[in-house]
Amino acid sequence: MVQCEMCGTETASPTTIRIEGAELDVCDECASFGTTVETDDSASSSDSKYSTSSTGTEQSTTSTTNAGSTSRNSDFYDTVDTLAQDYDDRIRGAREQRGLTQAELADALNEKASLIRKVERGDTLPSDSLQSKLEGHLDISLTEAADDDTSEWRADDDTGSYTLGDMVERKD
């Protein structure tokens, strides 16, 4: 018996689903929370209401490395660039390098100076439109590629596989 990676229930036949880029082996009750992932041994169509494989025009997302081995499936979240952790420092540094005050930058972008202050302090995330204005005006990039580094995660020694608990940092 295998343990569900969401709720911990013991299940004889886990279903592999994808939730926001993460693939989890879950019980039948938790399977409705994500999109069923087609595996080589279960190539049949899924009955899940979130399934994306109901059409016959399915595109394979499995890639093959030079060594001939197959890597894991990729999805939308693997290609999305995310806001950089140091976006506030990048904005402040570029503004100061150009000799602009926060008020002058706000006027140039047609935004409020208080918003620029909050973004530079890291209190507020810039909206998509503000982010593109800042990137264009200051000639900087506020995004970074999605991080796929799983080397710091350790699998449970008993089962040899990852659970949600292996990847979550608890704040007790």
C-alpha cells in the first residue's frame, strides 16, 4: 500500500495528478484536486473533470536527453518567469544610478510616488503593467527563470520517494 501525498491515506492504487506544476501520487478522493497525468502504464483516457487529455490532439511534453533517457514531464509552470526575489533592490539601484528621485520616477511612469516607495521597500509587489513600465524606463529585468533545483529536497528514507512533507517548511 502507498500513502497519498496529499492527505496521507493508505491507498492500493494511487493516481498521479498535477497541481500547479507538482506531480503527486494521490488517493481517489484527492484526485479531483488536479489534472490526471497520463503515464506509460495507464495510457487510457481519464474521467477527471480537470483532465486535458480528452481530445485526440494531445501534445507530448516528455523530452529525451542525449543519453536516450526520458526526463520528467514539463508543464506551464516550468516555462514561466517569476518576479526576482531582489526586485526592490534592482529598482532602487537602477533609479539611483540614473539620478532620479522616487517622485521623478513616479511622474515619468504616471504612477504615485507612494507606490514607488512601497515597491522599493518590498512592501508591495509591482503589478504586471507597473513591472513592464519599470523594466522599460529603467532598462532592467525584474524576472528570473523558474527555479527547478530540487537538490535540497530529501526523499523519505523509508519509501525512497518524495511527499509533500519533504518539500514544505513548517513554522511551528
